Amino acid sequence: MIRKNSSGDLSVISPDDDEVDSNGEVQPIPVVILSGFLGSGKTTLLRNLVIQSHQQNRSIGVIVNELNGFDVDGILVENVDVVDKKHHSLISIAGESLSTPAGIGKLNGAISTLLTHHTPQLLIIETSGSAHPLPLIDYCRQQSRIKLTGVLSLMDSVMLAQDFSYGQNLVTDLQANLIQGKRDISNLLAEQVLFASHVILTKTERLNVEQVQQIGQALQKINPYVPILAVSWGKLAFAELMQLPTYRFSLVEQLIDELKDVVVQDSAKSSLYQMETMLIEDDRPFHPQRLWDTYHHYLGKQIYRSKGFFWLATRTSHALLWNQTAGSIGLEQIGTWRSAILEQDDHGLTLDEQRILQDKIEKHNGRFGDRRCRLIVIGDKAQLTTFTKALKRCFLTDREIRDWQQGISFPDPWPKTTIIQ
């Protein structure tokens, strides 16, 4: 049964009692896995949980996995200022998926490093969006220093509504794939539900209650036993994570045996689940009107995810976060470029502080200081090529840069505040 709970209380869906600790023995560290497809809201939830842990004076460790070398999620979590990479409470694993043997090897090293430096009360592992949960769960059941307590599979309710007819097509697509011996994103989404201890429906604030219930009912057909919780804006109660019982490996042992070889083969493919990835890098700003037009005309449903940092020619001080999934996009101001700070007449910095800032800026070796655009785009190959070409056309041309530097302005249709379309 799906429960919509504004407080994010997991206790309503966790009937089991926690295991009793053995007296006198060193207890393994509880581990919660945040699994879910690209753009399902894992990093939003993780940042929220990290802040709550600090407010409740709880010691946590965080491991963030990003399949691409560009570690956007790790940067965003680090910016919360509660976790600390220098002291190993936050470790990023970039460039390898936790679905692969190499990724699991890096995870093993990361856990060893983290536990060498401190003993957290809870370890949270955020997987990459294309990662299958099976290898990570299989790894956890063989460990004595950690204890898996939760596998929270996040499902983007808006994506399920738009691309899978409120989850109904996910069931039929899975059935068709099983008959044809085919594997694609439908298999990945369904199997994330099958391995979950809890399914977390995200972005439910954009749908009505009946639509959310319809999605929950569709997912319940895939896994009738998994509890489902609808969560808005990443509001899940951290305290409840500390009370989760040990993950019930017995429920997925047969699944692991049946899927292990298949998942390893999937993860070894260069195009995982028929997805391709492209990195866009440039020190030029985007033309705001062309970027607006590109978003509205070229963003098809097979562009699964794009994220990264950028700047607009009309907002030269603002470091902006681009965060797109399916047909929706969020733009958020996350900081100020160092170059913009130095360009201010009243920056209030001492000469030593200015020199330190200038040294950091010069490391970027860009025409506009540390300002730059760096975006990861993930999607179907044909759609990906079209969309990325359109994005690259949004950068200012050399002629436009000369005009811009002489004071020419450009139309800017983007709202001035955080944007969610």
C-alpha cells in the first residue's frame, strides 16, 4: 500500500524490529543504499539527509558514485559543508559504476579508507543513475564490517507518468522484454523495484493523489511486498534510517542467482541499457534566448538526463546548476564565480586573500577566469547527438562575444529565481 507522508516517516512502512546487538562485540556499520534511475532525486534526498544528520548530531559517512568522470553529485553534496572530503566522511567514486567488478573494487577501498579515519553511525551510498543494485547488494551480504539495512529505490513519478503511462507501460514493457529476451531501461527500473526494501516515489508534488496512487499500484504489480512511500522535495526523516532492520537477503537470493550473470554482461557493455553519454565543455557563456529555444524545441523524451554547471551572458556573476530529467528542467544559482568576486569594487578582500583567489582562477586557464560550462548529457544516441549539437550552438559566437564585451545585451527569457519547468 502506498503511503503519502509529508514528514517522510519511514516507520509507517517498517514493521520489523531491529536486530538485537551482541554484547561485547564490535557491531557492523549500518548501510543504506540510495538507488534509482537518472534524475530520480537521489542527490536531493541525500543532501537533505546529510543536513538532518548534522542537526541531530549524528555521525555519518557518505559515498557517492558517478559513472562519468565529471562528479557533479559529489560536488553538490560536498557543498552542503557538513561532510568533508579531506577527513574522508565523503568519498566520491567517479568513472566506474557500482554495477561492475571494478566499481565494487573501488567501493571496497573507499569503505576501508572511510572506516580507517572514523566510525560513522550510518553509511549512505548513493549509486549512479544507471547502476543496477544487484552487485552492490551481493557485495554487502558478504561483508562483516558493514550491515545493509535499507535499499531505498527512488522512482521519479513524473517520468513514470510521462514516459510509462503512470507506470502501466513499465509492467507491459517488462513482460514483452521477458518474452523477447530483451533488456533495456524497463528492466533496470523494474529490477530496482524488485531489490528495494522501500520504494520512494519522488516529485509527487507535481501530481495529484489519484495519479500517485495509480503509479504505486503499477509498481506493486512488480513487487507486491515492497512498501511504497510518496516523498516531496526529498523530505524523508533521517531518524527513521537509524531504525531500519537488517535487509532481508533471503527475499532476493533467487533473483541474485538468476540475474547475476546478465547484470554483469549489461554492465560490461559500452552502451549500458542503450544509453550514451556526452560531455560538453566550453569557457563561453550560453546565449540565454538560444538556450531557452533549444530547451523547448530539442529536448525529447529520450534525453534521460543532463546536469552540470554553466553561466549565461546576462548573469556573469552567477554559477548556475543545470539539472534536467525527462521533460523537466531545473536551473539553480549555486554560487558566485571567483572571477566575479575579484571584479567587484567592494569585495572586501585583503591582498593575501586576493592573491589566493587569483591563483585558483589562473588554474582554470580560461578566457573568462573560472567561468565555464560543463554539462553531462545522457540519452538515446540519435536524440543525444541532435540535442548536444543544438546545445553547442547556444554558446556565444566570436562576433557575439566582441559585441557583448562592448556592451551589447541579449534577451533573457529565463525567470530570475530557481526554475522548474
